[in-house]
Amino acid sequence: MSELPALKIGDRISPLPIIQGGMSVGISLAGLASAVAREGGIGVIGTAGIAGNALVGLWLARAIVLSPFALRAGAANGARPALAASLALVLAAWPVGLAAWHASTLPASRLLLAEVLLLAGATLLAIVGAALRTLFRSSQGSLAIATMLGIAISVATWTWGGFWMRTLS
């Protein structure tokens, strides 16, 4: 059996002339690329899978921040100002989200679903916060309840983050 010649690229030499290509579907990440490199080949990391994970992480982070923010804004200022502030929080990340989506393999329908859920959450949470303000008639009481409720929703969102990751990716 004959030996395969080494692969030379510039001043780099790979003893095994095998290049494992990054397929960008979440398989060709550091584990596979480093295993190929340890055997003497060249491992390539596919980045589209990473962009999809970053996009879902961005969505999850905004959902976690949105809960206490929108509820407290509604409890402190009423529905309209809270809705405006909450929507601004959601919309501010759209340029980054679009860039990450463009570099990912996620279908556009998943991106739209995530953004619609965030917009609906921003609207609902601002209204609930304003309702707390009306119900308690005390700024301090409504803010305390809004804070506790917002933290509970954020914890639940984080706890079930794996579900959201599977649903959206």
C-alpha cells in the first residue's frame, strides 16, 4: 500500500492530505475539526450552525430581559409608554438578528415566529404591568408585584430555554 503524500498549503504541512469540510449544520464544530486535526488532517469549522445558535441565543436573551422590563414599565408609566419602550427593546436588535439569520441555516419562518412571539410578549406584558398599576393603585405595590412576576417569567424562560432552542432552531 502506498503512502499518501503530505499536503502543503503555503508554509503549513499536513501529514495526512485529508480536509474535513464544514457542512454548517451544527455537526462540523470544534469537536469534529479537532479530531481530524489530531489525526494529521485539516479540520474546518462550519459557521452557519454557530450563527443559528447565536440567533436563538439573542432571542432568548431578549425574552429574558423583556419580562421584568415591560411589566415594570407598565406598572410605573401605564400601557402606552411601556408598550413604546418594550417595542423599542425588541426592535433594536433586528439589524443584528437579520445579520445572524442571513449567516445561518435557519428558515425565515422561524425568525418570523420568534419575532412575532417577542412582539406579542412585549404588548401583553406592558398591558399586564399597566393593569397591576390600576389594580394596586400604589406605585410601590405595583412595582414590587411587577418585579416579582417579571423575574418569575424570566426564570421560567431560562429554565425552558432548551425547549425554545429546539423550537426555534
